[in-house]
Amino acid sequence: MKKMYICGNGTNLTNHTIMKKFASYLLCGLLIVGCGMSNLGKGSLIGTGAGAAIGAGIGYLIGGDGKAAAIGAAIGGAAGAGTGAIIGNKMDKKAAELAALENAQVETVTDVNGLKAIKVTFDNGILFDLNKSTLKPEAKVALDKFAVEMNDLPLTNINVYGHTDNTGTAEVNKKVSQQRADAVAKYLHKKGIANNRMLAEGLSYDFPVADNATAEGRAQNRRVEIYISANDEMVKEAEEGKLN
């Protein structure tokens, strides 16, 4: 899947530099995001430079080296408080339903638009064998249930992010994390989720949630995260009072 690098120059930024350049990077990022890009492109701001700057705001995963990954895709304009409340209620209900999934952690988060979104985390031990990217049988059972739960929430974007621990080279981990994210997205597509709703991105070991110095921490870092966020149509229906 094609990756989008927005205004990045491969250089990590200090906090001082980020603050100085935040306005120009943010403007550049929003202009590119708003120019007719598909949801697949709009969902990803991986890289350094603008990724680090824009990532200082809400709705982004922030890596220790200044990289950022977007949660959701930017909509055309800011959503009002009423719209946010309607979408938030919708997301809360769906998160409660998804909480019944086995071997998955479900929580609500905030997307790039300041709207409530859902994060579903699957442990790689459930999805894949060690160093493999072929879905295990129990993984397919879990993803089957996830896909069924998403049938009544079609007006959403779905970001699938693969993560690894820091064992091995950056090149190998990037490849494995991408293959695992792709495997999950392809399987979900087979189960009825449209490709144009999904972004699949391998994030290697850039976004750890635990200490890679311990076996337990590395196990926690090997995971796949799925983010569910409102798309433009859901926001529009919420604004017009049509969202049930």
C-alpha cells in the first residue's frame, strides 16, 4: 500500500524547532490532506518533520524519535459540539459491543478531528506465530466477529497498524509489521469491509507501549491496533440529524 510522507525531510526535530515550525507544517499538512486524497492516503502522516509537528496535537500516535501516525482521516471542516456528542455516543455504544471480543483490548480515543474514535488492540500472539505474518485460525475467528460487529457502522474509516518489538533490524521489523497489517486488512476485506475504508501500515518498533528490555514488554509491543473513526459522511449525517 502506498505510503504518504508529508513535508518530511528525514530529520528529527527538537521541541524548540517543533514549536517554531508547527504553524507552517500544520498548514502544509492540512492543505495536502484536504486536496482530494483518498481515505487511504489521508489516514497516514508517517515520517519525521511534519509528522512530529502535527503529532504534537490530539489524534496522533507519537513515537519517541519524533514520528507520528494519524488516528483517522481529516474531515473538510471542524465538527461542532453537538455533532461530536452524537458521534461520541455512537462510538461509545460500538465500543461496548466490541468489548465482548476475546483476546482484544477495546478503548475509546480521540481522532485527528477531535472526535471520539475506537481503538482495538490484538496481541500478535493471538494473530500470528512468532516471526510469521500468516493469520492463525483463532485470529480469523476473532476478526470474523470484529467484521460482523462493524456491519452496522459503515460510515467509518479503519486504520490497521502493525507493531513489533525492537528485536532485529529496522528493515526486517518494518517488513514484518507491514505484512501483518496487510494480512489483517486483507482478511477484513474478505469479510465485507471495503478497501477504501481501510489503511494498513507497518510501524515497526517506533511506537512501543512497554519496555523492550524485558520479555514481557516485548510481547506487549508485538501487536496489531485497529482504529475506527468517523468518516466525512458520518459527520455530515450527524450535523443534519440523520445519524441513528
